[in-house]
Amino acid sequence: NPQNPMIADRYEIREAIGSGGAGAVFQAWDTQLQRFVAVKRWNAPEPMLDDPEGTERLWREAMTLAAIQHPNILTIHDFGVDDEGPYVITEFVDGETLDRVIARGPLDREAFAEAAQQVLEGLIAAHQAGLIHRDLKPQNIMRTRLASGAWQYKILDFGLARFVSQPTVQSLEGHTGIYGSILYIAPEQLRHQPLDARTDIYAFGCLCYYMLSGHHAIDGETIPDLITRNLEHQVTPLSDVQPGLPADLCAWVMKALAFDPAERFPSAAAALAALDEAK
């Protein structure tokens, strides 16, 4: 349709499929390779065309992400900057996000183990590349059915990620990142302390708590209430919420979401090894 917007004279925008404080996602048609793709546009905090350093940083991050070819991480196809700001072209995944899956009920132990293993496999690959996600939550995990009938889980939206060789202090100017992610944000993010791979481990622990119980590890009526409960680590033990689960599995989840990063699993690989024993 010649009336549909085009990006880079190649990607024809078909429809909006999601939006939020950080940007919007569209389904598009790749006119060269004749396939559907997804287009993510950011609401950049500064005029990208007037910020060469910011543009260069995005290019480097996109290239690093594109180099991570992993079945549990959304594949990056292309990246660019135009008059509307930066955009990234990714594979189009036909599935549903984990929050919609769990809305129908918690996962059983077998389904949980498969989901947790795949998410950890993706995190291992990302962390080895020096990438921490910083915004891991059910809305950023997509489940899709493979031709074999098996489920595949993919980590989406690295829009808030930063590539680091050592812990860095996160900036939360404008608080736009807090409102959508407060249920899964690590205490050190709220306290503006150094972040590393264990920040993702905390969010992953909250994610596992949610998958197994259907309840959030941190809960409250208002944003200030959630922040207070997070900083005071007011978390009901998973074993109290789901008494039918094995004690070892509950302890594994609670270790992942420990308040002190030093008490969590030191890496996604360590968490995966421990999962094999706990499940």
C-alpha cells in the first residue's frame, strides 16, 4: 500500500502492536526480503540528530545486540536514525507475552522449569556480551509455539539496557522507567547503586515467583507503597503462597530475589546449575 509509512525505503509500517513511555512497536513488511518484521521506535530523551555521541552509542549497542544470535533473545535485523529519531528492526514474534500467559493461571512445575531455563540461557548469552537488561519483566518475555509443538521463550526489549564491562550507576531521570517496572526493579536500582548481572537475577527471581504463584513478589496499592515495600524487602516467602511446591524450589526462587546482591546467585549460569538440582 503506497499510503503506508515507509522506513529506510524498505520497511512498510502495517500496524501498531504496542506502546509505552519508552517508545512504540509496529508490525512492518520488509519489502526486500518479503517477510514481517517488528519496528521499535524510542522516545529519545534528546534530539538524536543533534547528539552525535548518543547516536554513536546506540549504533554500538545495536551492533553488539545484533551479534548475539540466540534462540531465547529477540534477533536484531537492522538499526537506523531518521527525522523521527532512532529505530531498530527485529524479528516479528507471533505469540503472547508472559503476563498474558500467567493471567490464565500459574505454570505447573514442568512448564516453569522449561520457561526458567530458556530465560536463563538468554541471560547467560547477554551477560557474556557485557549486556544487562535492567527491565526484565513478564511483558518483556514472549512465548511462541514452534513447528514441533514445543514452547519457545524470547527475551524482548533491550531498550533500557546498557553495555558494561564493570558495574555502573543507573539514571532514572523523569522516573519513566520506574512506573512500568516497579514490580520487578531491583533495590539497588531504586537506591542508585552500582548495577551488574545480579540486577537481572533479582528481576528474574521476581519473574519466577510470578510464574509459580500468579502473584507479584512485591505488591502494593500505590507507587510509593511499592517502593517502600521494595526497599524494606517485604516479600512473603513463596512457600507460604504456594505450600505445595518443593522446599528446594521455593528456596531457589527466594535466593534469586534476595535483597542483597551478594546473597543472590552470582550469575545466570550459577542460577541455571542450581535450578537443575532444585526442580
